Amino acid sequence: MIKIHHHPGDDLLVAYAAGSLDEGLSLMVATHTALCPACRARVAEAEAIGGVLVEDMEPDVLSEDSLAAVMARLDEPEPVPISKSAPEVDAATRDLIPEPLRSYLKGGIDSLPWRSMGPAVKGLDLPVSGMSKARLFRIKPGAAMPQHSHNGPEYTMVLAGGFSDEMGSFARGDVACADESMLHQPVADEGEPCLCLAVTDAPLRFTGVVPRLFQPFFGI
């Protein structure tokens, strides 16, 4: 069993339980809770509290034509379901990537259409809707990401390997939360590539001329 030391904040867990996060943030929280029993329990507790609150709410008064509208919809033909086949992934990817993140991948980790961001970093945009952007990053052991700050929150969850920055050290299952006040430079641990899921809702700010080449990839 993995040991997780860094978790999403309670505000994110409660918002996830309430269904008020957009797709990118929901994906990050769901992937983390798939690996973290403690946060799974917190989400279940928040859902239970929400259910009690809903039961205590006064029911809305229905309009006179509500029943007629419902009956009319019952007469409509049922929509034809769209078959969505699950992507083929290898055993290593199944062990490494929990659901629901695995369903966003079109194949195994090594066969994904990675975009090179220099000799040590590869990135991949994930197809999420909403304001936030979700991306996978694969960083060579010992390599550093460009130093950057933020225009909004950045959440980075480690899937394999690990990295260290000004906030501490992060390994599989950990979530690093950075905000507009932070300037940092994550450095991948030695030993194996660092694979992580990053979610942002605003462009990052890079320092120096060469790191700014990363800006188009991180634009919102």
C-alpha cells in the first residue's frame, strides 16, 4: 500500500462530493481518491451530509402542467445509446493509471501522442471541458521543469516516480497545490520518470527566454 502525505484541500473534496467542480478538477480529485482511502472516506462523508441536507429541504411546489409535461416526455422515443469502447491499454498502464483517468487515454503510456517540450519533458493535453486544463507530464529522472509562477491555482498529482520543489517532496498519489504567490521549479526524482497529472485554470508565468518557449503549451 502506498503512503500518501499530500492531499487536496477539504474545500475541493466537498466541492467534488457536491458535483460542483468542472471536469478537469473532478478528474484530478477522482484519480487521487482512487489511490487514497482517507480522501475516499471524506468524500463519502460529505456526500452523506449532503444527502441529509437534501432530505430536510422543503419540496418545491410543482406547477399545474408539470404532470402533463412528464407524461408527454414518456411518449417520446428513447435515444439510441452511443457505444463507447474502452481504449486498449497494456497491463503496466492498468497497474499505473487508475480509473477514471485511464479512460481518458487512447492506449498505453508509451504509445500516447506525447508532445516534446525539450529533451527532458513530454506533455499531453487531456480532453476535458470547462475552464480548467488537464495535462499529463512525463519528466526524465533528475530533470527540472522551468521555473514558473502562476496566474491561478495549479494542482499536480504524481502517478509514478516523484518530484521535489519549494513545497516539499511528492510521490505516487500525492497532490501538490500551488497558487499565485508561489515561484517554484519542480525537479524529478532520480530512478524513474516522473509521471504526473496537472490541472490549471490560468496560464503559468515562466521566467527567462528559453522557458517561455513552454508558454504556448500552457496557455489557457
